[in-house]
Amino acid sequence: MDMIDAKLKALRFRAGTLSVSEFFEYIWHSLGKRIYFYIRKMFPGVQYDADDLFQDVMLKIFRNLERYNPAHSLDTWIFTIARNHCIDQMKRKDSSVELRVPEEWGTEQGNPEASFLRDERMRAIDSCMGGLAPEDRELAFLRFYGNMGFRNISVIMDININTLKARMRRIKRIFQQTLREYHEE
């Protein structure tokens, strides 16, 4: 999502030159896939359908658009809603939050060697992510796969930014060590 475009749309929405449905449509098209991906991959142990969770989150976003403050990042606001809703649903179902890295990330068609190397690399990363604590997995996911900055992650996860940076350094060391060991085998 282009942050400048998002900020302009939010300001137009606040000024009344963009309707609720137009602003929501923009959110749906620019963030919908990322939100769905986040729900499916970060909360795989959920006992109900990810499609239902996604619809609930999008409905919650739609109903609360009037509360959005354009002074803050739109994607941070939205991912906070998604995360909190999923955690609330899991607490209601009395299950624990289980996070994981995606199993598939596309294919290199026509190149079996590249496909094999990608699969091996993903297995190593998946193994490394699997060894992390659930909150560290979520942090790594948002940083590496969500391409989010520390400020946004800090808001989403409700963690002090300095604590977040320290944890990220530790996670990077774990990844480096694990992947180095993996390549030495």
C-alpha cells in the first residue's frame, strides 16, 4: 500500500469528499489480500474458517471507519484490528495462539533446481520460525513478510519499540545461526 495514497484517501474521507463505501473499497483492494494472508498464516490452529474471520475483521473495519484518525498509519490501525479480533476469537474458543510461517511462496516454473533450492530454503526458514516463541514468530512475520517498520509493529503488538528492536536483533541472530548450521549440513 502506498502510504501517501492511503493518507490522501483518509484525509479525503475525513473531509467528506470520499464516501465510506469508496474508502472501504480502497482498503479492501489495497489491504484485503494482506489481511487475509495474515489471518490464514498467523493463526492456522483456528477451529473456524479463516474466511469467516476475514469477513468479521473487514466488517469491524467498515463499522469503525469513522473512528480512524488519519494522523496514524492506516495499515497499522487495520492490522491491529485484525490481530485483536483473531486473538479475541481464539480466547473465546479457549485455544492458544499458534503462529507459523507460510508453507508456500509461489513456484519457479520450468526450473526444477531453483524450485528445489527455494523449497529447501523455505524448510530451513520454517524450521527456524517454528523454534521461536509465538510472539517472536509474529514479530518476525510482520517484519520480514509484512515489511512493516518497528513503529507500526510496536503499535500492533503493543510492545515498547526498544524492546521490539532488541528482540528483533536476537531473532536475527537465531536465524543466522540456524541457517548457517543448515547450510553446513
